Amino acid sequence: AHPAPVPAVPAQAAARPAGLDLLVLALSVTVLTYVCRIQDIFPVFAAVRLPILGALGALGLYFLDGDRRRAFKTNKHPVTRMVWVIMILAVASVPTSVHDGMSFFFIRDDLGKNFLLTLILAASIRTFTDVRRYTTTLLIGAFAFALHVYIYVPVGQNGRLGDLVYYDANDLGMLMVCSMPLALFFLLRGRNAIAKLAAGGAMFLFLLIIIKSGSRGAFLGLIAVAAYVLFGFSSLSKGFRLTAVVAAFAGLMSLGSDQYWTLMKSLTSPKDDYNWDSDAGRRQVWKGGMGYIFDRAITGVGVFAFPVAEGTLS
């Protein structure tokens, strides 16, 4: 099977360098504020409404941009296609939602904005240089957020981070795990020794935060990343991949406390966990969700209306 053809752009346009412009800067601000939450670290950014300014700036600059490489029709990636599928299903669920008003306003005020910004971010990429810029921005923001958490947020008596401003411990663990492969890229493909050293330091800090989060999901995610590096990262020699994975888990073993490993060992005894039998546990939530799928296979209970379904249909 051949990949779907991508609409061509003029050769002269494709050859033009991807210089740093206002659209890239505005979208970088949205990454720093929407994902890395720098306004939670530096309240002055929240005071000046930087998230809103960045998003509005990105929207306006994109539609004023005349670069044909940034047209929506040139973006045929499977990920953006799936974003379209998710959005279409969300909209289709509104008429049959158990609370159509809640579903409608969620799409209007939240999901719709994220949908549009996602498409603009993907379409704004002209060359691999733009990919590096956005990836660098994400890593800088993730490092800043992780450093703030490491310094100022204590680990609770349960062995997990508490009193987080926006993300909970599981969300934060996910962000750290998702940032690890990007840091690995710069560790291997950084343009100079300083970039590689910074990437290595970021990976170490991300690992520390994953441990402090006490998130079992983040632990499983870390195993998935290690499996990909070991079996799928074919641009590196097998010996190097094996050495890197062994070194990473040796660091995890040495840095993790007894309390952390007690939490991770609970994965081997799922029936002993509150999530197995508790009415508020994940297993019961999952079973309820599966029931809604069987009863409403096409549109479900309506986007963002699961809590209402739990209070009525259940």
C-alpha cells in the first residue's frame, strides 16, 4: 500500500527557509501555557492573560499567513485525521447526549478551541526546523514545570505528590513520560554539546518527577518508552539501546524509595487495590463506561456528559 499523496507546493516555496516568525512564536506560547503551565509558575503571565493572548494571536496570524506550505489541505497526517474523527464524533453526540447543553458548551468553550489550535499547530510546520522549534519549546517548558515541582511541591505521606496547582500526580507523570523520548532525541541529535548536556539533565529531572509522582500509570508508560527504544529505535545500534535502557532502569531502581516500590508492586495484586471493588474505583467506572458503549454504541452518552450519566443512567 502506498501512502496517501500530499498536495504539492511550488518548488520555490518548498525551498524557502523556515525562518522564525510571529506565528511560530505565538504557537510556542500556546504550548508553554496550555501544556507546560508556565502561568502557574510565574503568576505575572496569568495576570496579563498570556494563554488567551497566545491563542488569539496564533489564530489571527495563521489566517493572515500567505505561505502555501501552511494550508490545511497539505496536512494529511494520520494523527490530524484522527483529531478530525474525534471532533466529528463529539459533535454528533450532542443531539443524543444525556445533557445536550453541557456537551454543546464543552465543545464551544473547550474542545473546539483545542481542536482548532491543534490543526493550526500541525499546519504551521513548514520544514523539520519548525518541528525542532516546537519540540525545544515543549522541553524547556516541561523542564521548568518539573523543576518548580521538584523544588516547591512536597511528597505526601502516601508517597505521592500533592497540592499540585493544575495537573494531578497522574497527569504530571504522563507529561514527564511523554517528554522523555523528545529529550532522548536531543540527547542523541543535539547540535552541540550544550544541547546534549541539557537534554540529559532534562531526562534525569523527568525521571525524578516520575518517581515523586508515585504514578503507576507513569511507571507503565516508562516501560512502554523503554520497549520502544529497545525494539523500535532502529537508528541506534542494539548494544547502545540495551545499554541505555539498562542504565535508565538502574537509575530508577537506585532513586526510587521503598515507598515508591511498594506502590509499584501493587500492580501485581490488582484485587487488593481500592480500584477493584470500590464504587469509586476505576474498575467500576470502566464497567459502567462499557455498559454505556453497549447501550449507545454510536454517540455514547454525549461528550463531557459522563458524570451526568453516572448520576442518572447508572
